[in-house]
Amino acid sequence: MTVLVTGGAGYIGMHTVAELVAHGEPVVVVDDLSTGHWPAGLFDVPFYSLDIQDGEAVGTVMARHGVDAVVHFAAKSLVGESVRDPLLYYERNVAATAQLLRAMVRQGVRRMVFSSTAAVYGHPGRVPIQEDDPKQPVNPYGETKLAIERMLRWGGDAYGISAISLRYFNAAGAHPELPIGEDHRPETHLIPILMQVALGQREAVTIFGSDYDTPDGTCVRDYIHVMDLASAHRLALERLRRVDAGVEVYNLGTGSGHSVLEVVRVARSVTGHPIPVAFGPRRAGDPAVLVASPARAQAVLGWRPRYTGMEDMVSTAWRWHKSHPEGFGTAGGP
Ligand code: UFG
């Protein structure tokens, strides 16, 4: 029983590969390396540089390795890019996942853990957000992830596929021991940007909006450590193998919100750098507050986030950025 991880060379995918390998799970990775970085030699798992749209090649990998479940990360995931080029997101997220599911059906693989997002909720009507709250995405990224969740529901009925969609809130941090972490090009996420300022790679961080209806006027997010996301994928996989789960969705967050200014303060204390800030206009599409109710994942999956403090997230991110100032591009590799 081998797990196929698509997008296993991306940030969350790679940490999940590390988690599965650490638990003795046989893994095979497929990634087209369009945005990911595969740390060759770090994991003793087969790696295929493939686009999941090539259903035939992916099917061959499934058959060769005796795959019984797919953990599906491979996707485009930048909100701004999705607004500029929505068709890219329909092609690379929705259509590509249809190809992947087609390959699964052909190969008799009937379990999928799917990488979804809090972006499916859009501007939430209440916080903490529960899974059954209204889904009204405000950008094509969230819309295409929601379309895939629905594709899985219909596919579950039609082809007998069991699927668990995991809606991540704000993934943060890095592996506490292995040389892997967050490396997006371009970088748009708050914590890696703060690390870049602390490394002297940027002058300052621009805070997008200071007049939100929040205690300090800056946006509040539910940051969740990437290792805790990884353990949730392992638990979801265990559940799919244990019970005929049908199609389920879970929020993954800690249930606590942190404002942008709070994160900046923690980053200053962890790095010892003053991290200058400039206040800029709001960024289009940013909800004021996004905080998860993780109650369902806790009750049903038995998931318990371990790295719940903002210090845990920022200090593991800092460890990675300090030792890899050029990310995976650092000479000598990971
Ligand atoms: N922010 C700044 N300045 C920056 C970067 C970010 O002020 O230079 C702020 C943002 O406005 C936001 C917060 O920091 O309030 C976090 O921003 P990120 O870009 O790190 O994360 P997002 O909340 O925008 O995005 C995350 C995921 C997306 C997902 C989205 C909604 O990365 O994939 O949550 O769930 F779509």
C-alpha cells in the first residue's frame, strides 16, 4: 500500500512526505517542478517529474508502485495570479484534477486526501468558521478549490471514491529538524517576507491595511504550523483506510487568530531584528478575520495541533530561512 503524493515538492507537500516517511509509510512523489523544489537525496522515495495532466504516465506510476491512495497537493495557489489569469486555475487545478481522478478510476485507486483552503469561504459571515458555513469564494483560486471539492463529491457517488478535503488556514513554519521550509518565488506570504527583512533581503514589510474592524486595525489570520498540517494528512489517510468515509471536509487551523502586527512583533523578538514596517492600502480580496473552528478535525480525525504558539511558527521558519537564505537555491542544496 503506497501513497502517491502529487505536488510533493511543494511547501506543504514536502512536509507531508517527511511526516509519512517518518511513520514508515511507503511514498511515491509526482511533481512537475513548476513551482516546487525536490530535495534530492533527502528522502528515500521514488520521485517522478510529471504533470498530473498526463493521466497515462500518472496511471503507470500508480500501477508500478501499488498505489492505494493519493494525497493531492499539485495545484496553482496564488490568489493574485488567479485573479489575473483565472483560466490557468481552471486548467491547472480543476481540469488537471479531473485527469488525476480519471487515472485513479482506471487504476482502481479509490482514496484521496485533497489539499483545499479557507479561501473557499470568501468573506466569512462569522468566526470561528465551521465547515458547513456558506462557501462564497472571492477569487478564482478559492473557486477552483471549491469546484474540486464538489467534483470529489460527485465522483465519490459515481465511482466509489472516498475523499477527505482539508481546508487549510494560513500554513506557516518549517520542519524543526530537516532542511526543508517555505520557498515561493515570488514570495507573497507574510512570515517568509518578515524573515527576508530580518535577513536584510528586503528593507521593510508593507502592512496591507490598518483600518480593518479588528483590535489593532490589521487583518487577523489563523496560522497553522506546516507539521500540524502534515500530521492531519496522515490521520486523514488512516481514516480513509479504516472506514468507508465517503466524502468529508475538515478545517485545519488552531482556532486562534493573530493580527499582522502581532506576527511582526513575534518576528522581531525571535529574530532580534527591528523589522521596519510601512502601512499601505488594503490588498484586494483580504477578509478582515479568518479563524477556523477545528472542532471537527479534532473530534473525528483525533487531530491535535502541537505547534500552536506564534513563537513556534516563527522560530521554525527563522531556523530554515537563516540556514537557507536563498531557499532551495542555496549552493550545496538542502
Ligand atoms: N500581509 C501583509 N503584508 C505582506 C504580506 C501579507 O500585510 O507583505 C498580510 C495580508 O494582508 C494578510 C496576512 O498578512 O492579512 C497574511 O497574508 P498571507 O499572504 O501570508 O496569507 P493569506 O491570508 O493571504 O493567504 C492564505 C493562503 C492562501 C489562501 C488564503 C485564504 O496562503 O492560499 O490564506 O485562506 F487562499
